[in-house]
Amino acid sequence: MYFPKSQIKTNLNTKGNLLRYLSTKEVYVGDYFETSTNQYFTGKTPQDTPTVELELIPNNSIEYNKLTNQTTVAPGIGDPYVDEAEDAEKEIGEEEVSFFTLPPAYINSSNINISKNTKVATSFYPIPSPEDYKFGAIERYFLKRINSPSFKEINKETFLKYKSEDPNTQFYLYTPFRITWQITGKDRNKVASINFNSLKLKESRIKVYGLSKYFKNNLDQFYKKVGS
């Protein structure tokens, strides 16, 4: 994917308490860059591969409130460390800004249309319907960044586009997959166990390692008790 320099801030740095890995929720310390769509990735620039997607850690720091356009609450005892970005937006040429570089021979021999017009997949949060709860499960759709433990939940329409390698998507960067997610049962722990086993099976079958960690402590998401 191509980023004009006007749509990216590079050479940023966090000492902790600002960003965490999107997939594992572990705190990230180090260099990062930010896109105009408010996405955060490891590395000073997109060329510092492999890049891993990050997310903001909701807290009371000045930097978090600045980035999310919220009013900063006066810090008190025990409030988080205030993390400031350093060396913001080092200027680099537009020709240098790209997520990765594929060999020209490969590009020329394939049907991949790598263009700045390809769209970044939009994250999706499912909301089970009454009919879903009657059925007892929902289908959930995801993208996994190739060579990175980074996951993003998407809707069915986006999943089908990536599955069919739609040239307007970044299908060459991600592995699309879906899982069946249990949402009802007599026992919450049993439902969580079913979902955990489904995740581990999916990890093993299509090598989307890190998926079970992505759902850590959230294996009973959307659970509703039925029966007695």
C-alpha cells in the first residue's frame, strides 16, 4: 500500500502506556508511525518491515487525549505516565513511503494491481440479533496480516472481496478467514471452552497463529444463558 507523505506521520516514539499490539493487547514500547486514518504501526516508517498494527490504550495521558480529541483530566496520584511522541513527522520522499516492495518480475507476471487507490479494510463489530441467539451461534469474519500476528474483524461483504482477491482490496497483504462463534448455552465456561477449541483448530488448519491470544479473556463474548 502506498502512502503520500501528507497522509502519514513517521519517526514517532512511545515509551509505553500509549500503544499496545492490536492482536495481543501487550503494551508496545518503541518507534511507530501513524496514518491519516488513525491507524498505528510498528517501525519509524512503513519500510521498517515487518510492520505490526497497534492500537491506543485508553487512559488519562495527555498524548491519548490529544490523539482522541478529548479533554485531559487533571492527573492525580496513581494516574498513568504521560507519554509524549518524539521527533514527529520526519520528512521523507513520497517514493519512499510504501508498506513493502514486491519484485518487479512478480508484479509484471501477476494480476495484482498495487495502487494507492486500494482501500484499507474497515473494522467491524458484530451485534448478534434475536435470531442469532435463537440459533445459538454467529459467523465472524477476520483478516490476518501476512507474516504478522495482527488481526482485524471485518463484515461478510469485505470478507468475500478479500476471498475473491478483489483488486480494489489489499488481499495480497492478508489472509481472510471465518469462524463459528458460540453465543448461547447453559454454562458460560463451557461456551468459552467451545470457542477456544474452535480458535485453536482454526490456528492449526490455516496457520493463523496468535488468534487464540487475540481473544484472550474474551472467549464468552456475546454470551447469553439459555436453558436451566
